[in-house]
Amino acid sequence: MRFSALMSVLRSVGPVIVGISLGFTLSLLSVNWTEDACHLDARDGDDVTPGRDGQLRGARKPNSISSLNDAEPEEDFEPRIVPYKQVQQTAPKKVVRARYISTELGTRERLFVGVLTSKNTINTMAVAVNRTISHHLDSVIFFTGMRNRKVPHGMFVVSHGDERLIWNMYQTIRHILEHYISEYDWFYFAQDDTYTEADRIKTLVDHLSINRELYMGSPEEFIGGEMEGKYCYGGFGYLLSRSLLLRLQPFLENCRNDILSARPDEWLGRCIIDYTSTNCVSEHEGLHYHHYELGKNSDPSKEQSEQFKKALTVHPVSDPEQMYRLHRYFTEIELQRTYDEIAKLQAEIKNVSVVAFDGNRSAQWPVGINPPFEPKSRFEVLKWEYFTEEEMYSCVDGSPKCELRGIDRMDVADVIDTAVGELNKKYKPVLHLKKQQLINGYRRFDPVRGMEYTLDLQLEVVNQKGHSRSITKRVHLVRPLSQIEIIPMPYVTEATRIHIIIPLTLQDRTYVDHFLEVFASNAFETSENAILTFLFIYDPVEAQQVNQNDIFASVKTQINAHERKYPTVKIPWISVKTETPSQIKFMDIISKKHPVDTLFFLASVNTNINTEFLNRCRMNSINNWQVFFPAHFQDYNPDVAYRNQPHPATVDLVKDAGHFDLRSFEESCFYNSDYMATRSQMVADVQENEEILETMDIYDMFVKYSGLHVFRAVEPALHQQYRYQTCNPRLSEDIYHICVQGNLEGLGSRSQLAMLLFEQEQGNST
């Protein structure tokens, strides 16, 4: 009873008590405590005086900032403004970036190949080795002791200047340690009488760990058998890891001075064993170095042993012909193995597609080829071309029908033969099919698959009993895009000086002022490493009157004006007299006036030349390797392209403003040495027919008479204004026809010309 009464009292009084306690606590928190300050002041014997506000000076106001000087009153505190002083920035340290990403990241190539040759075999066996393996491997270098001999074309040869075999091997290892040890993980060495299956060597290296000290090849006992360990026989080649060569590097001089041997492979083996304790092995972690010893006068096509078929290297090879026969044999083996793998993968894809959601429809046809291109709009729909065995109904010149000839005719014939052959493979020996005729043919180019064909063939079918009948069969074929191959190119720079040659005729004089204005802003003012040369072309009548009436007097005046405006610039000019202007005749004269290493750019006066293109000319023209023929962007006739519109000051590269003139070959970049070598190849033909100099241009000359790469590509940085070219009827029929056709195509686009004709028809009808 008492407990319940107590609880009732607490319920009514409890909130009051809690409120009073909370208020008392908050009041205590708001009190200024000054005991520490008073205690310190009293201890020091100083009087504690109140401030102006009645508070003790020793007390600190809430949220106030304490003074650094206790004697200074807080009321006198004022913030100091520190004046801003600009930080003097030191010159940034120049960062030297590597030329290649692989160098900066520290990545290395996988395999280096060194071939040991001699002065007696470099032009025979070494050339055969280079032709059989160089296009399969990234780096192949030939080492020899000869010097001052002509090096075969397309080979990189290092000459040590001494024919001693041991010295040659020592210098080879030393050269690699100085120049290539940081660029490659594995180093393969072979003799020039050794055939190497390049793809198998690459496959072996790809499965080897780079951190192993490995000496791999064909193990052999040392001569006499007194020394322990085995060396790798040089005839079958051998692999050395980068880590092994680095470990051997400090002792290479000791090996040269202390080890005596008659064979370079044995000398290297003793050096490796003595200083690294690494023996030659033919097997490592389940990977085998297969080799085969070839018998004398043996025929590779008759070798049937499994050891021969699995060989990475074959030795000895007696002559270059046997080297090529070996290469053909092993290439056929690898090709057949590739076909078998493709067939196996196709069968697996078909088996897996059965259990897919869409069933067999999930597997694209042909198996393993990319699915067809799917257009996202009606403008992206691929166009089918209709053809027969004699005619094509989609012509380059826009006509509705034209004769099927050239590469197109060969393409159609090859597709028909392939279709009949595949049908016979499918139905033999029950049926035999023969082509009677092609009824309908369709083809289109799919950028993701290749060329697609649909053929309606009329075939004669003969069964095993000899009975025959005629049937019609529709077949579908695809010529897939081949694998893109990266061709190694020689190193070139953008520092080469370019000699720009501009031929001028009587009709070209009016364009010189604009050409010099554009060229001066792009080359003279930027100190471009280029020399401009004008070639004045006179006909015989104009040449006789040059003293009284020089047709190029105004041009020469403009040249002198630019030379005075730019004192460091000289613009030479050459005068030529001819009735039939020809590129080859001009270059014969210019070539004799320049060194063999001169880089020429032959252009026309209405070409706008800038630095971007000049750099591309330098990069795409490679001495003794490649010539460059750019396709410029040609403006349409402004009266057609901008009919009833103001002409723009600058023309953009759009389809309604112009087109890339693929019929023009007047611009070209090439080295003088390449021109002279190619020109010498046509001497015999010129003696039989001198008119060939007038009927052929430089492009045809390089294509027909040189072994160089002729690089033809559209060039957006090379821009030409519209002009009507005067076609010379004295030139060859082909050159004259190309000139006339170029004038017609340069008028305007097909839609613009159609609109012009439509307006003309409308005007005539009214």
C-alpha cells in the first residue's frame, strides 16, 4: 500500500525534478570558469583587475581567439593581412619520352634470329634462308666475317671484318649483348645450311618461360669426351634465353682468351658450361626441340618419317633449290594441318549450335565467317550487282551495261569453277555435274564478310549408269576477306628535304599567283625544309621568241618578288623546249641536276601544298622500297556545285563540294635513285619504240619496270581547285582519254548534274 502511494507521488513530481536537474546542469555549463587564471595571477603576485565589461582579463570569452602576447589586451587584436607574393615557377624539367610505347613500358619482342653465314654462301644459301623465314619472323639478321662486299637486297647483314669462325661467333654474341639484349626474350642461332620451320620455332618460344636460363638444341658430346656436359650442335640451331646471355656477359672476354676450339658451336657451349653451369637440352617442361638430319641427295617429298614431319630444323641443306623444296614441303604440311583444324572447328560449331536456343539457325553460314552486315537505315543497304558470263550490269562509268573483262571476268570464271567443284565433291561418286551455262549471277561486297555470290547454274548431271539430264541449281558462295598482314617497313624520318617540281605551260600562268601565295604561307613563313623549282615548258615557236616575248616573264617577276620578300628563300627554275610535254622527259632533265638521294615531289600548279602532306610524302616514300602516288581532292565546278548560291571562301571535304580524283596521277613522291634505276630498266624498250616516253607516265613506268612498292592512296591534305585542263591530243590515246574523262567527272556530282539538266529541260519546255 505504501509502495503504490510512493509511486503515484513520483509520477506527478518526477517530471518536475528532471526539469530542475536539467536546468541546473545547463546553467553550470554556461558559467565562465576563471579559477586557473586567478590561481596563476595570484601565484605570480599580480593583481587581477576586471576589464571594461566587468569580467576578469584572465578569463577567455567563448569562441574568442587567444592573443599570442598575454600583455596585449584582446580588444586591441586586429587580423594581419599578409601580402600575396607570386611564387616564382621554375622552368619545368624536360621529360624525354620514348619513341615507342614498348620502350617506355619495358616490353620486349619474343624472338631474335641470327644466321651465321660466310662470303662464299651469302649470295646463295643465305639468300635462300632469308626468303624462307624472313616474312615469318620479326627480326632476322645475318652475321659474317666478310667486309666490303655487296650485300644482297632485302637482307640485314652485320660484318665483323674477320673470317675466323671463333672470332665471328664471339663478335656475334658481343654485338647482340650490346644492341639487342634489352629488346628480345629469346635468341635463336642457326647456320645458313640449316632449314628452319619458322612458325614452329615461334610456337616453341611462345610456350617457354622467359625467366629460365635455358640452352636448348641438339645435345652433342665434346670432342674427345674428356669434358663433362653437352653443347648444342650448330647445324640444327639452338635457343638461348635472355637471362642466360646476361649471366654470360661478364665472362665473355674470359671465354675468348681462355677457351680454344676449332668449332664455334663447341666454343660457345664450353663457355656457357664453364661460367653458367648450363648444359644443352633437347627437352624442357614437356617441350621438345625436334630436328632431322637430311641424307645426301635426299628428296624432301619422299621423306615419310614422323621425325622428319615434326622437325623444327633440318640439316644439312646442300643447295638453295633443296632449301626451297623443304620450305614447300613443310608449308604444305602446315597448310593441310590448318585445313584440318578449320574442319574440326566447323564440326564442333555445328554440334554445339544444335543445343542452342535458335537451333541450327544460330550458326552463321559459312561456319566461322562473320555474320552479314545489318543496315540500320535504307541508306546503308548493300547493293547487289547482276552479271552474266559476258556482261556486267553495274558499270564504273555509270552505263547500264558493259562488257565483263579484266579482273571481273577472271573473278566470275573462278567463282563458277569453284561452285561446280564443290557440287561434285558433295555428290560424287553418285553424280557427276558439268556446267552448261550461267543463267543469273549476283554479287555484292559485304565489308564484314567479303564478296558474296548467288549463282543460278544450268548443269548437266550424269549418274553412274551414264544417264544424263539438265537441271538448274542455285548456289551461294562467299569469298572471305583474307587476314590482314603487317608488312615490316624500313625506318624513315620527317627531316628529309623535299624538292618540289612544278611544271608550267602557257595555260598555267594564271594560277601561279595563287599557288605562290598559298605555298609561301605554308612553307616560306614556316621555314619548311623544301625547295621549290619551276619547270617552264616552251613549244618550239615560243622558244624562238623568248628574247622578244617571254611567255613566262610575269612568272619570273613574281618569283623575284617572293625572293626579295623572303631573303633566305631561293626559287630556281628550268626551261625546257618540247612539242609533247611528258613527265618522263621532264624528269630525265631534272634527275641529272640532282643527287641520287634527292626526294622529289612532282605536282601541278593548282595544287595547294601544306606541311601535313609534305610530312606524309616523306613517310610514304622509302628509298629503294616504295614510291607514293597520292589521289588529291578535286573541287567541282563552283558554277555547278553552288548554282544560284554564293561561292564559299573555303571548300570543305564533302561529297557535294568535290571528289577524290582517282584518274589523276600528276602528283607523285619518289627518290631520284629509284627513278634512275627504274628508268634504266626501260632502255631496251625505248630503243625499239621512242614514242613510249610520250605515251607512258611515271606511274605506269614504276608499275611496269620497277620492283618497288607502288603506294596509291587518297590524300585529304592535298587539295586542288577546279580548273578545266587542256588535253594534248599528241599524247597517247589512254592519257588523252583520262584527261577528257577527268574534265567531265570534275564538273559536279551526278545529282548536281541531273538537277542542272532538269532545270534546263524545264526551261526548254516553257
